[in-house]
Amino acid sequence: MIEVNEELWAALAGRRNYPPRRLSAPGPDAASLERIFEAAAQVPDHGLLRPWRFILVPDARRADLGEVFAQALAERDPDSDEAARSRAREKAFHASCLMVAVLSDDPEARRIPKSEKLVSLGCAVQNMLTMAQALGFSSGLASGAAMGSEGMRSLLRLAPHEEAVCFLAFGTASDPRPPRERPHPSEFVTTL
């Protein structure tokens, strides 16, 4: 029988995805955020490019993010009313800690395929979610149609070779979720 680090397994098996609206204070403090970011730095990185970065959205900039959400909705649906745009703005105020995961596909580093860069970003995100779980916080991912909008690109000051991939939200779950049924490895592993 293989020995398993039970603390690591508990962190992996105990992780649940929570929508940002279900994550309230307290969220990670500065020391906890440092550990979460240190976990991101431990991932595979072909070519040592670090083809990703994370942008924290402080409380003071949540209203700016909300306006980007409302504007993106108005561009997608010109018939949206003020109530719908208001709901879009409110999304920026969910979760006590919010950040954006950014993929960098620098043209100078095209020898490494974009798919490998995206895998590295995904590993960084998973490490962050797992570390947050180990520190006692709940977390979740969110995306949406506003991610690629010009307003979002401008707010985040993205370079032409960067793209916002998703939001990471951290905090305390307002209603902890029970475990969900997970697939058995036989459902997703085959042999060539």
C-alpha cells in the first residue's frame, strides 16, 4: 500500500468551488496571501517563462471593475435595463479577496506552445486554491463574457500578448458545501 500524506489529501479532497457571491469575510490576510502566491511559484514552467501573473482587485477598485461588468453587458445586450446593469456591477463586490489570473503569450517566447503556458497557469491556479484550502479559506473561480472586453483589458492594463483568463475568489464560505460525487479514474483514464 502506498503511504499518502493525509494532510495533503485532506486539502485536495476537501476543496470545493464556491461562486464569489458565497465568499465573505474573513479572507486571507497579507501573510496568507503571501503563502498562496508562494504556492503558485512551485508549478511546472517549461522554459522558465512564468507565462502568467495575478492582479489583485483591492476594495478601492471594485467600483471600477463593476463599471467594466456593466459596460460589457451593455455592449453584449444593448437592450439590457438599468436593473441588469446594476446586478452586473454588484458582481465586483463579491468575495472578500478577488484577483484576476492573466496568461502571457509573449511573442518572444513562442518556442513554448501557448497550450503549455496555459497548463502552467492552470497549475498555478490549482496550487493557489489548494493552499487557500489548507489555510482554512474557501475559494472559487469565475469567468464570463466580460473577461475579453476592451474595458477589462484597459482596466487591467493588459499587454497585447496577455489575456485575462478568470477571477480567483477567496474568503469564508457562507454555506459550506457537502462533497460532490467525483469521477472514478476509470472514467477518465485509458491506455493506448
